Amino acid sequence: MIDFLKKNKQALYLYGGAFLAFMVMVIIAVSTLNGSPMDSSINQFDNKTALDLGFAQVTWYATFILTGIIIAGTLTYFEFKRVGWDTEILFDGLLYGVPLAIIGARLYYVIFDPTPNYNNIIDVINITEGGLAIHGAVIVTLIFIIFFSKKKKIDVWAFADILAVGFLVGQIIGRWGNFMNGEAHGPAIQSQFILSMLPNFIETNMTNPVTSITYHPTFFYEGLWNFLGLVGLLITRRFKLFKVGDMIAIYLIWYGLGRGLIIEPLRQDPLYIFGLKANIVLSLTLFVGGGILLLILKRVFIKDQKYYVEMLVSNEDNTI
């Protein structure tokens, strides 16, 4: 383990710096809270606003999502260098991919919204109050990279593997926007054991001071689940374990299981499809089923794939 840490010290600086920046942002965000986000009697607008420019307000929701994109993009940039790809390709991909992902996330939410109230196109595209679903963003992004990789003549499987890490980073950070909005939570916590395990500031701010009810912080559960998946991929991807395309499949399985079996059953704001919770259906079919099929079919029809670590052409700092 010591040798591994020594070989990857620059990686530790990189990811450690990103984690530190994220934690500082969380501390700043929480310090601005005007009462618990769970108390509907307080001025929620104060809690949601990160920066008031006078002519416009920047919300914490948007700030966390953009921070997730920036950090994920930065880590992807260094991985592009590891595999010897022109980093301009990444910037081109972000230029088109990020807006498309946001559109996909919004359309998914609008389509499966159980209480639709969209009177015109402006209502459909209005995301100032939230209304984004990560499933839509992931689906659109995966479709986009198939065509983008072909145009740029890069390996689509390796690109998808790199994005798997980016997806997890963005999801871990972006969920804190839900916390600041007091949304995407579970039912009241009945277990004293669970309460004792929560960080104090999360318990405090997930408790309605009027009713003294503390709600399950599903954003936090999802973040921990994704963090475990992220650490696992970062460590194992530098060993001769995964062939290209395996990591995106593992991401789909890992995220699908966590979201479909742990998070969504608790969520109190579900989207619906044919009377069923849409995110459970999509998680367990598209993500879990798709991931498992991907792992199997790749080995049946594409037997000569390289191991991911063999894609690396620049390993001068052994960055994970």
C-alpha cells in the first residue's frame, strides 16, 4: 500500500485538492443556511441563493452542478493526457455534451413528472427551480459520445470508461444542491441508530424545527454509495483488471443497484411511468440490465479488446 501511495502521490494531490475544494464549498454553503431547508415557513429563497448579482441570482443548486462539471472535466483532462489524446477533443466534447446533457436531464424530468404544469415552451426549459433528472443526462451523454467518438476517431469504449469516473464525481457533488433546496429526501427517520450515524450538520439541517421530524438524507446516501464506486474505479483502473468498456458497464451496474434498490424506494418525490416509479424502472432495467449485458456481450462479440491500462501512453506520474 505504501508503494502504491508513493507511485501515485501526484494523483493524491490532484484528487485531494479536488476533494478539499468541494468540502470548502459545502462548508460555505451550509454556513449560509437561514434555518433548516426542511422548514417551509422560512424564506427558502435565502437558502437557495449562492450569489446575488442584483440583476440575477446564482442558486446553490446551479453552483454545485457546475462545480461538479468543472471538477469532473478537470479530472477527465488529465486522463486524456494519460491515454495520449488531444485535450482539445475534450473541450469540444464539453462544448456540445454539457448542454445536451442538461437538455436530456430536463426532458426526462418533464416527461415523467407526475404533476406536470407546463403551459408553454418556456415552462419546459425553465430549470431555475430545479427539475433535472440525472438518468436523462446519462442516457443522452452516452448516445452523444457514440457519434462524437466516431467523428473524432477515438475509442468510444475508452472514452465511456473515462466518463464513468466523471459521472460519479459530478453526481457526488451535484446532490448537495438538492440538500440546499431541501428536496429529494426520504421519509421521517425512525431509527435512532441511523440518526446517530449522521454528521451533526446534516441531521440538524434535515430536521424541521417546527415538527422536529428528521428526514432521510437520500442525497447523502447516494453520495456515499457513489463515493465508494468512485474510489473503487480510481484504484482498480490502473491494474490489469478491466478491458476497455468494462468500467462504464460497472458504473451502470453499481449506480443502478444503489439508485434502484436503496435511494429511489426512499425518495418522496418520485417520477412515474405507467404508475411505477420511473427511476426505479430505469435504474434496474437500463442501468443494471444494460451494464450486465454490456459486460457479457463485449466478451462474446469483441474478444480482442485491450485492457484499459494498456491504453495509457503517458504514465510518467502514474496518476490514478
